[in-house]
Amino acid sequence: MDDRLKTIVDLKKYPIHDLRLSKIKKKLKNCKTDLNQFNCYTITNFIKLNSIGRIKKEEGISGRINKI
């Protein structure tokens, strides 16, 4: 796994680096269910707040850090 991913994504909450874990399997199942029903799925705090701030700074985006 790329170590940079750890600095961007909350891998404890969303262990996308190991799709065999029951925790991520459950989240994926919920995601698929919502996508089928609502055509949308929100992944709360998937990207770490400090990473969002860096992304916004690089892209020259202003405003609240938690709203892209």
C-alpha cells in the first residue's frame, strides 16, 4: 500500500486497503444498497480534514475546510 494514502484517507474508519475485512465489506454493501435506491452515497469523513485543506490550498479554493 502506498504510504501517502494513510495521510489522505481515514484507513481506520474506511480500510479500503484490505477489502477482505468485514468492516469494509459492510460499508460496501451499504454503499451499493444506497446507490441502487437513491443513486447517491455519502462517505462521511472519508478524506481527512487536513488533506481537504491541502487540496483546497493547492487548487486555490477558499471556504470551509469540510465543504468542497
